Amino acid sequence: MTASNQLRQLLDKPGILAAPAVYDCIGAKLAQKAGFPLIFTSGFGISASLLGLPDMGFLTATEMLNQVRNIIKSVNIPVICDLDTGYGNVLNVRRTVEDVVQFGAAGIILEDQEWPKKCGHFEGKRVIPTVEMVKKIKAAVKARNKSNLVIIGRTDARAIYGLDEALNRGKQYQEAGADIIFIEAPQSIEELEKIVNYFPDVPLLANIIEGGKTPCLTVNELEKMEFKLVAFALSGLLSANHAVSQYFEQLKVTGSVNLNNNFQFQDFKNLIEVDKYRELEM
């Protein structure tokens, strides 16, 4: 079964689907090991980890797609890929979608920001005209062909024009063929509830970022609101940086390694399947 069909089966089941967004293959493997049924890729995390730069349009399409391809190959659970704006006009969207379909992506997120885009929880975002984004959604629908790729239409209009405009855009993206709607960065519980009430029969994605603009609700709370998908966009990135920073500071001060670290070398070798590949080279 293809990854996109796996994802659609998950979406057809009752209840909410929650998963972290990852920026590398190690994070993807750890999420799979933890038992998540799917993962997202994080454009923010990929920009930070590959380039050491903020999510402000520095990543090229080639850099993003190379990392996305590697992440997809590293796990056997569905991967929903952050494809930013599609990296150009409708022709670029078609090519980008065709590429990720070939990689085995289960789904994509396509947003309506102007390029260079910014993280959805940054200030200073701008969005393209609704009609232009509708054309991009339709191009993505055509480009997925028979792959059954799940298309998530994202709007960042809340920050510029207010929630009502974001809802209107989301409706038009859904009518253009988006399978799931993602209103980025609502700023209160009341706004989250308004989104759900506006789309009573449409699967919705909520994006939770610690310290971001959207309230950090639990999965259970979002499920009660009837969101279908939850992405924890930066949880892995923030927790990894906290742990590594603490460990490096300790190493600098003490000059010794912590042998009580719960994740040992053998654990890491198991994660990346060293024994499996050693057997293959015999």
C-alpha cells in the first residue's frame, strides 16, 4: 500500500491524529520508534539544521526536496511534507508535487505566502491573492495524478487581514481540491473554535508551537474541538537543542562524559540498524 493510501486510511478512522514535525532522519526514526503513525517535516527545522538560518525563505527548493526525500526513505510511516509556497508559480508547484510523489510522500502542505516566505508565527508575512493560490491548489491536484497524495491547503491570512479573510480563503482552497484545511496561527481558543464551526465537515489541521501565537492546547483538547490533525512543529527541535545545550555545557565544565546518559551508543546503533547493514555486507 502506498504511503498516501496509508494516510487516507488513518484519516478515515475516528479520532484525532497527532504527530511531531521532524527536520532530519534521526528525528523521523525516533518518532517512528515512539509509535507515531505519521510524521510531518518541518521547514523551520530544516532551515535551522541545514543552514543555521531562520525560516525566512533561505532554503532553496533543491535543499528542501533533498531533505524531504531522505526523511521519507528513512521510515515506513506516512510523511506529510512542508513544501512552503511550492517554490514559484503553478508550473513550479506542478514540478514540486510530481517530485515528492515520486519520493513517496503521503501528503503535502502548500501555503499562500509571498516568497520569500516566513515562519507562520513570525511577523511581517505577506500573502498572494486568493485567486493565485486557488490556481496553485488546482495545479497540485492535477500533478498528484493517481497517487492519492493528501493536499493540505494552508493560509497565513489571519496575521494580515484577520480571521474572517483566512476562513474565506480556506473555504476557497477546499473547493479547489485541498483535502485538509490549515488556518495558520489563530491567536485564541475562541478563534480555534470559530475555525471548527466554519468548517463542520472538513478535516482541519492545528499547528502547536511552544511560545508561538496559537494556544498550546493538548491533543485531547483539540480532539474535543474536532480538529483532525495536530502538528507539533518545533517540539523535537526545541527539546533536542535544550538537551544538547545542557550536555555540551556540562562537558565543557567537567571535561568528562556522562556515562549515565540513558541513550547509549548501542541504542543509537540499534536506531540506525547497524547490525542489519553489517549482515548485508557479509
